[in-house]
Amino acid sequence: MITLGIEGTAHSIGIGIVKGRNDSCSVLSNMIRTYRPEKGGIHPREAANHHVTYIAELIKEALQQAHIPAQDVDLISFSQGPGLGPCLRTAATAARALSLKLHKPIIGVNHCVAHLEIGRGVLPECTDPVLLYTSGANTQVIAFAEGKYRVFGETLDIGIGNCLDKFGRSLQMPFPSGPRIEQLAKKSTNYLELPYSVKGMDIAFSGLLTAAIHYHKNNKPLGDICYSLQETAFAALTEITERAMAHTEKQQVLLGGGVAANQRLRDMVSIMANERGARFFVPEKSLCVDNGAMIAWLGYIMYQSGVRMEIDDTIINQRFRTDQVEVIWRD
Amino acid sequence: MTEENSIYQGAEAKIIKTMCLGYPVVEKRRLKKSYRIQEIDTRLIASRTKEEAKLMAAARKQGVCVPIIFDVDIQQGIITMEYIEGNRIKDIYNTLSKQKRLKLCRDIGESIGRLHMGDIIHGDITTSNMIVYEGRIHFIDFGLGEINHEVEAKGVDLHVLMEAMESTHSRFANEFKYVLEGYKRTYIKNPKEVEGKIQEIVQRGRYR
Ligand SMILES: Nc1ncnc2c1ncn2[C@@H]1O[C@H](COP(=O)(O)OP(=O)(O)O)[C@@H](O)[C@H]1O
Ligand SMILES: [Mg+2]
């Protein structure tokens, strides 16, 4: 069965085509285009305009790359939430149009759950992980418990990606700043003390961000600040992930979200997993960032488990909570 | 050398049972983590050990039973404390008669009320962090605690117990109301506001 997925929750618009056979996922194509604001953060309307501009073209490209005529698509899936209203609406509208035009069923899926399910789909040994999901706006620790995907820990203020980007922006770094910060951090091993804020399984970054910007104003070496920022923030992320693993008694950890591309974060979580005798997983980068393939894949497994939606059920939900999803495909 | 055996290992600490000055004690040893750099590791272990010992002393002042502290080694991250015989509430709750459960709930509530009167937030009130010995409830594991006078913090503190009871003692989840009954006997500052806050937290819909 072939599913076309449309991702559009924030600054990226993605079209992915996956072929599902039982519970194994093969990605046929996965096209992503990212809106990069000239300056400042994301403006939801402008991001949505960007998505409108490229979506039709991207669908064509995805079909071409998958070598699939549109008629061979069996199911249309889209990101129903959570995310920015205008962006979600763009993705949903395109999905409805495609579904009507091709006479194929439509399914709206939860973006956060998709980040977890794609890991299970493409990494066969990753069966029951705790997911550390780190992106721009989102930072959550999610795992399956009592019939649902539950958020065990999350940021109490801003996402880790936003924290890195805001730090970069205050220094006029180009967006996104994460990769640049990672490079600069490699040049130093001199730790400057920064606030470490973990409360149980929750985490906060704004104190850390303010202190890092302050160091820069006081002319501390940029390499030292980037190093200290990463070491502090990632240690805290790793700690809450370990707490959730101990709490849920799970032996697998999975990374997802754009910040999962950072090698230092990967190293830390993998060391933690090793010390616990647990397994560490991370999908390839294009499946970590916001992408259409993960949306397609989750749509597919929901459809397989019997979920059906009418157009009326496809209203977007900006605050779609992870634990609102009825996970009937797992036991 | 006295023999030592590890009775528990969590994400953050290891509990070792041993002897000190002829008394049975436990050592709570915070574990070094090699995923984080030395500077962060040392700082976290020291500050958390110190904070936990401080809160235990503060709780005692409020008249709440906690293990007697024999020694605190801040650098090594070790708290040596009295070994509390008896049973964790988690392990016995479901076996008790209704009458005993309700009394226990009220007693738990009274103790939490005393902590909160001193603005002591335990941070992880679950039934595995309370041990009943000779009819008295001993609180352990103040590692996530803090001193905080805010209603929000107190509400969250009680809400953690509410959720713990729902997941670990789901048949008796509705008995949390007796905890609140006890709480109101000793927490006389602003119990109504704290109770309202718990409702608000439930509405927010987080899970732990
Ligand atoms: N003073 C003590 N007396 C008896 N048992 C204890 C004592 N302290 C801890 N324990 C046992 O060790 C377990 C874990 O200790 P705790 O301080 O709660 O660590 P953690 O922060 O890892 O939960 C407790 O659930 C209890 O069974
Ligand atoms: Mg404990």
C-alpha cells in the first residue's frame, strides 16, 4: 500500500511517499522545503504563504522521484496538529484536495506521534522506545504507556531548537543556528557555568539562554559559550530522558526532531543508553527533521488498524496533544 | 569493613544498606554520569546532595518523620541515613482493609500539610517514597524538592501523589480525597487555593 504524506506544522513543508508492508516502512521519496525568514523568528502567515507557493510542485517532484503515477497512491495523510494554524491549514487543504481529486481516503495524524512511529517503522529493532523529541518549538520525552503515547517530560518554556536559534540570532548568525553553534563548540573545552534547570522530568531553557547571551555581551570567547551551552542543555535533556526510561522501565531510546542531527547530543544519549544496558536509535537525518514520510507512515499504520476519516474529521488542531491519540495499533 | 549490599538502583542514585556506629543505615550515593562533563557532574551531585540533606532536616523541624542523617559527604554525593524498617506504602496499600487505608491516607495528608506549612515541597510524593514503621509514615527521597511558598508548587506536589495513586493503586484512586482531608487538618494557610490549583493542574492534562 502506498501513502502520500503532507507535513506542514511549522517552517517546513514536506511531501513523503512510503510503501508499507505489514510493519515495515520503505521510503520512496521524501521532499522538504524550508521557509527561512529574512530576519527574526517564524511568522506563521509568511510560512504558510511559502508552503502554498511550493506545495503543488513538491507533490509533483515527490511522485516523480518515487516513480509513481498519482493514481497509484492509495491513501493521503497529513499533519493535523500540533502546530501553527496557517501552516496546518495549508497542509490540510492540499490533502483534502488531493483526496477528492484522486478519490482516495484521507487521514489526519498527530505530528509528535509520527516522529516516534517513523523510528519504529524504519528501524526494525526499535520496538518500544522512549523518544527524545527535540525540534525548534518542541522538546518532549514521549513513550507508550497504558494504551497511549504519553508525554513524560517536556520543556516548561521554549524548545531547545528555539533556544539555540535565539542565541544565534542575538549574535546575527544565520538561521538555523544549531549547526553553526555545534561547529563553534568543537573549538573549546573551557566550561563557563550556566544555569541547569531540570524539574523532575521537565526542563527549562530560558535562564540558560539569558545567561549565555550575557556571557557574549561580556566578551567571553564564543567557542566557550557555544561549548557550555551545548554541554549544559544536552546534559539536561539526557537526564530527563534517562529518568523517563527508569520510570517506564524501557530499554530503548530513540532520537527525533531537527536537533537530533547534533553529534554531541547523539553521543550523550548513546553513552547514557550504554551505561543502562539499553539500546540507542536514531533514524537518518531526513527522517528526524519535520518530514512528509513520517506523516505518510503514521497515516498508513492508522489506516491498517482500521481508522477511517471523513472530510469533516480532518479539521486541524493546533493544540493536538500526544495523549489524545487513540493508539489502537499497539497493545 | 562492613558488608554492604545495594538494595536499589534508580536513574540518579544507588541505595546501599550497611552499618554505621553499630546502627543499620543506608547510603544514598548519587551516581557519576559519564555523558556529562566533569564540571557539570561535580556541581550537580554536590548541590543535589546538599539540598536533599537540608530539606530532610527542615522536614524534621516541621514534625514529619524522616530518617536520621548520620553523615553527608557533599563532594562524593553520599548521604548516610538511618535505615527505616517497615514497608513502603506502595507495597502494602492494596492489601490493607478499607478502614486502614483511609486512616493511612489521612495521615499521609497530615504529614504533607506539615511539610507545606514550612513551604517544603517534596517534589516526588509517591507511595514508594513513604515507609510505614511502627505506625508512623517516614518520608524519604527529597532529591527533587525545594523550598517554595507558592500555591502552584504545593498543588503540583499533591498532584504528583494523586497521579501516583491513580497509576499504582488504580482500584483505590478515589481515596486521594482522604489525603486532602488530612492535609486540611494541618495545612491551615490557604488549603482552598491549593485544592483549586490541583483541579487546574488536572485540567491542563499532563501525565507523569
Ligand atoms: N532510609 C531508608 N530506609 C529504608 N529504605 C530506604 C531508605 N532510603 C531509601 N530506601 C529504599 O531505596 C529506594 C530508593 O530510594 P530513594 O531515596 O527513593 O531514591 P530514588 O531517588 O532513586 O527514588 C526506596 O524506594 C526505598 O525502598
Ligand atoms: Mg524514590
